[in-house]
Amino acid sequence: MDNPFSHRDYHPWLYMGLTFTWTWVLLGIPVLLGLQAQDFPVGILRALAGAGPMLATLFLVLTRLSPAEKIAYRQRLMAFRSIGPRCWLIVLGFVPALTFVAGSLDRLEGGPGVQLEAAARFLEQPLSLVPFALFMLAFGPIPEELGWRGYALPGFQATWSPLVSSLILGVFWALWHLPLFFIPGTYQAGLGILTPAFWWFMLGMIPESVVMTWIFNQSRGSTLSAILFHFSINVTGEMFMLSPQGDVFSFLGWCLAAVLIAVL
């Protein structure tokens, strides 16, 4: 990995403390009260908790950065032109391609392959893609990547290599989601605690973080590139489901991609 985008005036550990405190306290309320995802006010608490990375970043940007640094951070949010053709290919095509390769290997091993039921529903009602895409973009990629890649990653890369920074960030990114596993009715709770699906979800964020760091650095610190890649991960996962065996192949594919990035 090369071309690190770093910023010594960013404070990634303070960001982590603020983000985890905000999110875990809010999500701890339904966990302690034994509420389910559909109960009031769990939906509101989840939305506020998911905004933790964004809120922590906005606080740090407004209180810790100079006027010029604030402008630079804002410019990176929509740095469309700094995403080169190679990055666009990875941002838009890598996750769907990996999913279908994993599904093909699954089918070769006797599994069901890629399950297209969710995608088929959108083909029947194509207009429903618009609110779906907006929802998927607003709840996850935008509020998270303003912080994880937009702020924390440049701060870590000021001290560590891109690979080490990716590994640190990947671990914390995964742990940040942990309370959702204890709220019945959430996607994470459906995976179970300490099940194989749990580990694929949690460990999978580490190689995902490595790939996202490469995209981020190659696009000269474009937060938009991380937002779009995160969006691709979430949308592909919602529309094209894999079996447990397919998830294993997908995880191995992510790991292979991360290793190739690390050594090339």
C-alpha cells in the first residue's frame, strides 16, 4: 500500500472515544430495557446512534481545525474528480463481482449460489429503487464515512502505515456495531452471537477496511470514494444474498484482495 493521505492535526483516538460513547450509550438503552427493534423509541435511538461517527467528526472539525483545514475537509467530502478510472472500477464493480464469484464457487460446491429474490422484487417495481438507494446511502455510508475514513483514517496514517491504520480502523469499525447484536429484530441480531455468521460479519470488516483505505489513498483522500464503496457493500449485500458457504468464499475473497493490496 502506498500514497497515504494523512493529517497530523486530526485526533483519531479522541474521535474513537466520542463515537463509541455516543453510540454505545444510546444503543445500550434498548439493550438494558430488553426492547426489540420495532419497539418505540428504538428506531429513533438507532438513527441517532448511527450518526455517532458524523457527530463526533463535526465536533472535532469545528473545534480543533483551523479555517483552512475545515475548508479542506469539506472539499474532500465531494472530491469527485480525484477518483480516477481505476478507483471508479473498484468502487462500482468490485463488490458485485466478488459476490457473484463467491456465489459461483458456492454453486460448484453444491450450494444455492447467489440468491436473487430481493433483486427480482426491484425489477418488478423499479421505482422502489430510488427510496431504497436513498435510505441505504443516508443510514450507513454517509454518517459513518464522514468519520471512519474522512477523519479517523488520515489521523491514524499520520502515525502508522496505511496497512496498520487499516487494521486498527477495521477492528474498531467492527466493534462499534457490537450492541446491535443484542437488540432483537436487527440484522445483526439475526446473525446471532458468536455464530459463524457473526464472525464473517465482524472479521470481514478488517479486509474491507484495507480495500477502502487503498481506494481512499488512491483518490487523494476523497471521502466520497469511501461513501460510495460503503454504499456498494451495503446495497450488494441487500440485493444479492449468499448462503453460509457463499459467505465463506466471499470472506476469503476479501482477504485475498487485502493481501494483494498489502504486498503490491
